[in-house]
Amino acid sequence: MANVVRAALVQCSWTGDTESMIAKHEEYARQAAAQGARVIGFQEVFNAPYFCQVQEAEHYRWAEPVPDGPTVRRMRELARETGMVMVVPVYEVEQSGFYYNTAAVIDADGSFLGKYRKHHIPQVKGFWEKYYFKPGNLGWPVFDTAVGKVGVYICYDRHFPEGWRELGLAGAQLVYNPSATSRGLSAYLWQLEQPAAAVANEYFVAAINRVGVEEYGDNDFYGTSYFVDPRGRLVGEAASDKEEELIIRDLDFGLIDEVRRQWAFYRDRRPDAYDGLVKP
């Protein structure tokens, strides 16, 4: 496996309907593949608006099964067509009354590798997610893909260091963090949290945000998606804060071993001293 992986992410504005939103992402994926990308990730609930700005039962309609729903089936076909690993965040219904904020992970041959369900569910103005989602219950899977070991952490999860560390301990080389976060609320944190997580856990992070204002509220999603390396440095520039964009970057996975030898954070962990962290 080559040490350098060409990776992509997409930040998008809402088109107004699911079909055109999926079609737009398919086109971006094909563009990425044509430029040599081998892995791509989309934003949180990529095929829908960020409906969590309101609490209305009508929005349960966006949910579908994973992996047997129409969107993930369609993305599996796209993965086979393009030969790319894909991280596909959608609203999942498992059974009646069981809904999750989920990301499907699809290998480059179109095989479904598994899914991550968002653990930490916010319930504050403009982000009424507890109305829609149960907390994730599948742990912190790291997927052995055609490009290496890929993990997922979704939006609000990023404020909690424990999951970042679980992914690192499980061998993640690249963690996609699909998000929907708005201007004024967290822009400052957006610039520091994912780079800090990349440093603390010594892997690459792909931070993805929506862009624009949508029909269900006044949240102004500020884009500025980026890749960050295990030293906390942006790989190339961040995306626009106003326009949708496809970002493609070369990630040198060899840097992970270099940093882990130099900084040795995993060697110097003290799990024997951390019992207090998990006491209620």
C-alpha cells in the first residue's frame, strides 16, 4: 500500500431536494476520481437539509435503512464505478422509533464495510438533535479499507476527546469528521479542535462542514472544510467560508509513524491512572 493517499472531501449547499443533492455529490465524486482521489467523504446527513434547526415530526421522512436504503445502495454503485472508498453520512432508521445520525463506510469495490453512529447528541437552539436521534451504540469502529484504516466521528462528537482517542487506539490513520456547524457558534473552535485532535492522536483528520443558509432556520454554515496532518498543520488551504467546494489533498501516511516515534504519546499514556474519567 502506497504511503501517499489522495483524499477528497465535499462541502455543499442544500439544493432543495434529495435527488439533486445526491446527483451533485455524485458529480463531485466523479471529478475527484478523475483527479486520482482514492477516498472521499461527504458532510453530515449529506442527502438532506440540516432539519435539526426545528423540531417537527415531518422530518423523520429523511431517514432510511443502512445499508439497505436507496442512498447507500446508490453510493455503493458509485464506489464501484469510481474505485474510491466512500464515507457517506445519512439519517438512519433501524426500526420504528430507532433513529440514528449515521455514516456508512463503503470500500473501493462497493462493499459495505460497516457504519458509525454519532455518540454525542446536542440539544440546543438551532441543533435540536435529541428530537431526531438516539445516541450511537456501535462503539468506535475503524474500517480496514483499500486506502488504509479509516474512522468516523460526527460533528458534535468532536468536542469530546475520548472518541478521538478510541479511534487512534484502534489504529485509525484518517478520521473523517462530517459536520453541520454555524457561523458565530463555533468558528473559533473549528480552527483548533480538529488540529488538536490530530496532534493528540497522531493521525490525519478530514473536517467537513456545510455551507450557506438553509430553509429550516437561520444557521449560517460557514464551510472552511480542511485536511489536517498529525502535526496539526493544514494540508493545503481550507475551503471557502461561503461557496461549496471539492477539496483534494495528498496525505502522506508515512508521517504517522514518524510523528509517533518522535512524540511517543501512545507510549507515555497512563490508562492505569485514568479510572476517574469514566466514573459517573
